[in-house]
Amino acid sequence: MASALKPLTRSPKSIAKLINLSSRSSRLPIRIIHSLNVLPLIQIFLRIPFASFLSFLSSLIPSFISFLPHLFVSLLILNSRSLPFTWTFRVLWCVIKVRTRYSAAWARVWARYWMRCSKKLMEFWLESVTPVGAHPFEWEGSYATWVGFDDSDFNMHMSNSSYPKVLDFARTKASLELFPQFLRVGGHVALSSTHFQFIQEIPLFSRYQILTSIGAWDEKWCYLIFRFVTIENKYKNNQHSGSANVPRILITPPDLNKHHSPDPVHFSFSSNLHHSQSGVNLNSHPTVPDSKLHTIAVSRICFKVGRITVPPAIVFTTNGLSLSSSSPSPFAVAKFSHANPPPSWTEHGLYLIAKTHNGDEAKLREFYRGAWRNTKEATDGKDTNKLEWWDLAMGIGTPADDTRKARLEVCRMLVGGMEGVKEMC
């Protein structure tokens, strides 16, 4: 052992003689050896008996084996939201809650009232969960969750692949809140494509909300806008505020009360997506104060009953949504509600849905499957300007319709499929 350690007990000067001191590249290793003083550490390691080292390692094996179950359970807990069937349960959780409320309502009705009265009470309950009077551009839904280990990447923030997964839950919740009458007769919402624009990462364990709103729609497609926001820390400065190059249409809702058509620059895709947005505060939001915007997603969806596609205007009006105005002013926007329902609901929707108005699920299903094509109603009896009642409810021919078309142009450029890239071909 002494002979083996003899070459290692040389001083740093003797080691330097073995290295060409005239070379400048050899000076750096010598300085590292002097600073770390690794020679005594190597000597101590070589003096340890090899048998003792093996016995020390063998003593650690039982402890490591006993620790494995705890490690396995910890990994399962940290990734519990990615276990089999977890995604299915999270998607159906909104449906389970609605069906539970529906069953509880039926139980209360049958426990207190007779059959005829129970129908009225159940229809009143179904109408209460329907967004009667909601404005398509003012409605907003929310889905709250947090970033877990299974949602994060090696940088300890939400992974890009986790955004589409979470959007499934937010989209399901929004569909149940917006289109309950459509879903209860067998309709479903089909996803076509989604556009993401990442502004700032969401750190691990952060709680955030997905704010859902309706962007625009045409004869076939509907565009939903999702904003990922967190509550802003008042004691921390946000260095990214107002610096994201995002379309202003995706941040602030339009002001439909103005007596003029939308500003083309305000909705311009090229001027808003590729240039800076000075003057737009990304942190301000009317429903979530002190919020920070992290990501914007735009999804293109369509409505299906079997293999039949239903126009969005039909689905909107049969679920109580309305963009029209009951005010004498053609520029005013009506504030419809359950107490003040739109005419499209009281004069047409209830006659398809409510049994007390000679409506039922079969009648509504047939209307979705194509009976709406046979419905023709004139406006004020003028044959030259025929509009169906759902077109009137959606504000066709009003300044609100110009706003819809301007928003539709931006959404098509972002996630319009072949319609959005046809100018590039």
C-alpha cells in the first residue's frame, strides 16, 4: 500500500515538473489542483479497505428496498391526476353535478306536488339552468384549477402539452352552461382546431382560472376564446404587463353601445397580432381583478346531432341567447335576463322545449335535425327582407352584426383552417 501511495504523495511542485510549464494551457489545471487540494482526499479514499466499503453498500440495500414502496406511493400521489380514467372523470364531473341537481329537483317535485304541477316546476328548473337572455359577447364562464406535477415540465411550470388537456374540462363546463337544451336531446360539441398564444408561463402549484367567452360564429363554426389568468401578486412587479403581441379583440370585449361601426384598426389581424399593444393592460379584467394574463387559446367548434351539423345561431337562440335589441334605438343593446327574456325565447323557444307549451325533447331534436330549414318568417310582413326569428335574435343587419363579422375575421385568421390560410396559398 505504501508503494502504491508513494507516487501520490508528491508535492504540487513535482507534479508541475511533469507538465510542460511553458504551455499556457497547463497553468489552469495546476491552479485548480492547488485550489481544491484534492491529493489528500484521494489518499484518504485509497486507505479505506475495499471489504469495508462493500459491507457499507450492502447495509444500505435493505433500507433502500424498504423505501421503495414509499417512493412509489409518493409518485402516485404527485401524478394522481394523470392516472387511468382520471381524465374521463374530470371531464364528466360537470355532467355528474348537473345530473345530480336534476335528479334532486325531480325528487323534491315528486315529494311535494302532483304530476301536472311537477311538470311546471321541472320546466321552471330547466329554464333556470338555461342562459336565457345571455348576451353572446358578454357571457363569460370560469374554470378554476391548479398546476400539479403531472402538468409541469422540467422547468417547473405548466407544460405546453397540458394546456389542451385542461381545455377539455373548461370546454365541457362551458358547453353545459351555454347549451343545456342542445345537449339534453343528444347533441354534442365537436372540436375542430385550437390556436394557442403563450404570453407568460404558469409556475408549479399556481392556482389559475380559465375564462371562457364567445368570440364569433358563422353559418357552421363557433369560436370560443379561453384566457388563462392568475391573481396578480400586489407585492411583485409584473415585468410582462402590456408587452404581449396579441390581438386586442382577444383581451377586451367590444363596446357595442357606441353609435358607430367597429374601428377597422381595432379588429385588424395584422396590426394587432404582429405589432405591440401599447395602452392595453393585460392585467385588468372586470370579473377577476388584479389578474395576470398568461395564455390565450381560440378553439373552433361545431354542433352535431348525429352526423348533422346545426348552425350556431340555431343553438344559441334555442338556449336563450340573444344579440338583438328590444329598445327603439337601433344601436342600443338590450339587457335581457330571466326576468326579461328575449322574444326569441318566449315566442319560439318555449314552444319547442316546454311541455306546457306543446313542446318536448322529440320536437326540439327534430328541429335540430333539419326542421329549422322549413321555418320561414318575414320581418314586419315584408317579403323583400325575410329573416328567420333566430337571425333576428342574433342581430343580423345591426351594428352588432358588423362587430361579429369583424371578430370573425380575426378568429378565422388565427384558427380558421383552410379558410384562414387561403390567402397564403
